[in-house]
Amino acid sequence: MNRMRRQGAIPLPTDLQSSPFDSVSAIALDLERALSKLSETSRVAFVLSEIQQLSVKEVAEILSVPEGTVKSRVHTARIQLREDLRAHDVVRERGVDYVV
């Protein structure tokens, strides 16, 4: 049966034809678009802190800024990302239950 599917004799059910990663890829593209709208300083602080999961202290050392500045930039980035993603109905549209 698997050989027949590979040869195209038995079509896959329609619910299996799209990849489960399609929505994940779409979310990643939406997030990338939203990140690109941030100022460079906010984007770098956010990516290092939230995506690379570095500590505030580590990010502060890398950027040569006080820890409070890192916290402020990450907070600002979160607010802007949340507003942008909500404005484009990304969270509701994609069925994702998370808060940036």
C-alpha cells in the first residue's frame, strides 16, 4: 500500500495532504515580518533574550548597556510585537494560544 501511495495510485486523504508545519511556517513568517518592524535596538535585545534565551545580564554585556536598558527594550519589543500580531489577526487567525 505504501508503494502504491508513492507511485500515486492511492491518493492521500485531503486532511493529510497539507503539512502540519504549514501553520508553523506561516506563524514564523508573520513573526519575522513583525520583528523587522522593530527598531534595531529593540529587535536585537528581544532576539537575544527571548529567542536565544540569554539572561538579561548576558544581553547587557553583549550590547554594553545597563540591565535596565535591556529589560526596557525587551518590554517595548513585546508590546510592539503583540500590537502588530493582533492588528494582523495572526494569533486568532492561526489558532495559536500564546501571548508575546
